[in-house]
Amino acid sequence: MPKKPPQVEKALDFEESLTNLDGLVNKLEGGELTLEESLSAFEQGINLTRQCQQHLSRAEQKISMLVGKDENLQLTNFDSPENT
């Protein structure tokens, strides 16, 4: 009998990833998970964090490209002292 191909996880959008990450954090903070469950949740959280970072990086690149087309627009660093 032929082997089934491995299940490919559906790529989540940013909001889904963030919502799932928030749920995992709440479970971990609740302190009711076993050690194995905690490790699994932590691993999932790391993966979700990476997915969120990828989404944010792509969004930042897209914004940079769009702003680069209009020389009158400038990107501002939110962490700079003049914005506080």
C-alpha cells in the first residue's frame, strides 16, 4: 500500500498566528500543562513567533517599496528620540 504524503500545515496569516500564540501563552501561564505539554506548546510558540516575524518582515519590505516610489514620503523610526 502506498504511503500517505505528510500533512502540510496550512500557512496561517498574521492575525491567526498571533491569536494562536496568545492562546499558547495563556495556557503556559496557567500552569496546568504537564512538562511534555509545556514543551510542545513552547515549540509551537516558537514556530508561530517565526511566522509572525516573517509576516512583519514582508509587510515592512512592501511598505519600503511603496514609500520608495514616492520621494516625498519618508519612513520614520518609531524608536527614535524625536518621536517620544
